[in-house]
Amino acid sequence: MGISSTGGFIQTGLVYCYDWEGTYLPADQVLEIVVHGREVEQREMLEACALRHYQALGEDKPLKNVRYVFMTEDQARAHLHELWLRALECWAIVGGQKVRLDADYEPPAPEKPEWVKQLG
């Protein structure tokens, strides 16, 4: 739970590396980021959590969450678990419709470490 680029403690005075130029949706109080042809790095997810926590968009744009919308379901599913861990929204374009994937996501059971397996 230290301070790192991949997660853990979100420090005060975080220096943002990403340009947060998504579309703010006032009715949902969500910043929507369209993802096409790139990976969403863990540092970006950390910054998205910091945006939400520190309300970094300003008083005129209250932020309940950051919504990632992927152009393909496969790409969205590749990011789903990491986004879910951070309570960030994960959407995909499926059959021409925007579909939320994280709302009913059930993560796989964690793999037991070898020492636990040896206990029987």
C-alpha cells in the first residue's frame, strides 16, 4: 500500500501525467473516456481514481466516476478486471450499442498459493 505508479496510496499533490480530455456528462457526473487502439495503463487508472477522489475537474464538474468506453468488447474485457478493482466503469461497443461490463462482473477466484495447497 505504498505510493507507486500502479496503485496503492493516492498521495496528496499527485502530479498528473495524462491529459484528461474526455467528455464530461453532467447528468451522470461522469468523465467518459473513449479508448481506441491503445492500452489503458495502470498509472492512468490511478490518476482516474485521484480525479474522482480529489474532485480534480473543479467545483462546476462534480465527479462520481470515470467511464472507459472501448470500441471492441475484447479490448474492454482485457481491461475489465483492473478497472473493476478500482471501481472505474468499463463499457464496450457491442452490436453497435454501448454496454456496461463491470456492473455484473464477478472476478475469478484467486489462485491458492502453493503453501496453502500443501495444507490440504
